[in-house]
Amino acid sequence: MKSRFVLRAWLATFPLVAILSCVNSVGGRDDQDRISGLYILESVDGVAIRVPLAAQQGCNRTVQKGLFTISREGSDHPPQYDWSIAIPADCAPVPSQVDQGGDDVGNWSFKTSTALSFFSLMGRGGYGASLEEVPGNPAAVTFAYGGNSYRFVRLMRFDDPQGVVYVSFVDQFGEPVAGVVTSFVFANGLEQGGTTPASGEFGNRGVVGECKIGFTPPSNYTVPASQPNPISVTVLDGQAVRTTVTLTKL
């Protein structure tokens, strides 16, 4: 299991007024902790995703999803952010000039109590983002990229109870099955996924509760009629849960 997103933080209980003096600084650890977490893309230019964008080079494009993380400083690094936005095109082949989304990684600081400053480590330079904190609602971050405004809403804090779930795919002879495309949907709605390597096993971290795992086997395998798809697995706090799915090799 690989992820660029660093899932760590500490629960803070300090109010918004705590950062009013944190202009042009990273703010205190309490301030950093308060807004740290995993955010998902909610809307583009005020329109809830999925959002069609202007066609490029004859290719229609739709913003389907986006992830954004913000984390506090560590012993060897300043506060960091990481975002990715997917804008798939529906033509084939896709011309090289067609924007299919982007990503960025860098360091951040408070510009004001309601604004953040981003400093890219991928050559995008510096840019700003607005920070929205309304009592009773999850924090939200909005920034502009490629001429559009993207609003991300926090889905989870890094200190939310979490566990890891692994699923292994084997054939009727007990041999591992590589190339199975998996889709994990956790209790808070977070979607993750990937393709099984030679070991036939794939895993993801998510919040505790029910996780539904859907799968698509490679062309030389089928799903037995008795095998549910998706399957349901309960994620347990601080534990690694493993389950096995048997496929039929043709």
C-alpha cells in the first residue's frame, strides 16, 4: 500500500481567535492541528462535482474527484500540504495539450486567520488559499488552479479512529491473483483503490466502521456466483484486518 498523503495529527480544542495573531507565520501547533486533516473536493467554481469543464482540443473533460491533505510541522519538516485533482478527458488518444488535472506538494503557513499561503516544492511557486471555519461544520479550503476555483471540505481528522484493511485474491488452486482492480469505500465515504501486485494482496487505511470493497478481476478470471461483490469488512481501531476472496481461473 502506497500513499503520498501523510496521515498524522493531534486533536486541538482551541478556538479560532487563537490564530488571529499568526499573520505570516506557521502558527502554533494547536492552530496547525485544528485545521490538519484529509479533505475531499466538493465543488468547482461553486458547482458540486462532477463538473464538466470547457473542451480542449476536441476533448470533453469532467472534474471527477480531488484530495487535499494539510498536516502540522514535524521534528524535521515544516507544516505541509498535498493535493491532487483529476480531470479525465473522454477522447482517445488524449492530446498532450489537454489539461487532465494536476497535483502539488509543499509547505504552508497562515497568511491571516482566514487565509493560507502555499509554497510549492514542485515548481509552482507561491499562492494563496482561503480557510473557512464555521462552528458545527467541517473546515474548508479553497484555491485557484488552471483558471478554476476548487473548494475542498475536510472529511476526516488524522486522529480519527482508524485501522487498515487488506484483501487477498486467490484462485481455486490457492494461487495469488495479480491485476485485480480494487475499490475501497470507507464509512466516511472516502474512496481509495488500486491494483493487486504479484502477491495478490492490496490494502488501505481508513476510519473504523464498515468498508465496502469492490473488485474487477483480470480477463482470465471470473467471480464465482457465490462470491459477493462488493464485500463488506469492518475496520477496527488500530488493527489490521485481513480477508480473502477466491476467484475462478478460466
